Amino acid sequence: MPFPQDQVARLLTNRARIARVMFIPQLVAALLLLGFAYVTGKVHAHLLITGARTQGKIIALVPVRMQGRTRSGTTMIYEPVIEFGAGDRVLRFQEWKGSQSSAGLGWAVPVVYDPANPSVAMMDRGLANWLPWAPCFAIGLILALAALKGILTLLHALGVAALPERA
């Protein structure tokens, strides 16, 4: 048999053995995705769930050099500095999501901030608030549930998951 057919035949004959341990790569991928989602989205998720909304104003644009795929190797982006009022205080923050355009100075923008700690804030970008962490969380959660099902199936097949009978 040619090369691919040998491997396909071996996979098909070992299908049950492979299915029993398939939860391992699923669990690894789930942990990586959930870890990434936690690190990149914990502040944003907290703000989106418990945050207050207000209007802010872009008062400055800070140029930041980013490594990119251009001929020079770098790309210039502009991160807005936003000023907003929370109660009797006026606060400023630099939004980490920049753009390649330097337009926007003086624009009014929606802001989400933590009422308990107004220095934690972000520009409200609608559905973009959920990127990149929420899709990673959703995929990681699905993979974690699939891995959990695989672990429970393996334990059941080994007889470990059997509950003792009650009298």
C-alpha cells in the first residue's frame, strides 16, 4: 500500500484506542485557549459586566511603533488618550487598541469604566470589545467540555467512575 493508505489503515484499526486518549490534546488546547482568554480578557469582561458607561473625549493621540509585516519592519499606530468624568473626578487613560489613522483628535467617544475604580476604563467599541478573548473562551470552553466527556468516558470504561450502591 502507498504511504497515506498505510497510515489510514493503522488509524482505522486503532480507532478505539485513539478515541480513548483523544481528550488529552483537547484538554491541552482548551487550557491554552482558556488561559489566553483569561489573561487578555479578565479586565474587559469585568468592565463589560459591571462597568458604568459615559462619554469621553480624545485629547491626544500617542504614536506607537509596532512590529509589522511592512518593508521597513515597523508600523506606526496611534493610541488615543481619552479624558472622561466619573462623579466629581476627571480621569485620563490611554486606550491600548490603536489605529493606523491619526484622525479623531477631539472626538467624543463612549467609555466603559469601573465605578469602584474609575482609573480602570476602556473605549466602548461595541462588538469589538469582545475580541480577541471571547471567541478563544468559547472555543476553549467547548474543548474543555469535550475533554471532560472523554475523561468521564475513559473512567467509566475502566470502572473507576462507578458509584457504590446504596442500601
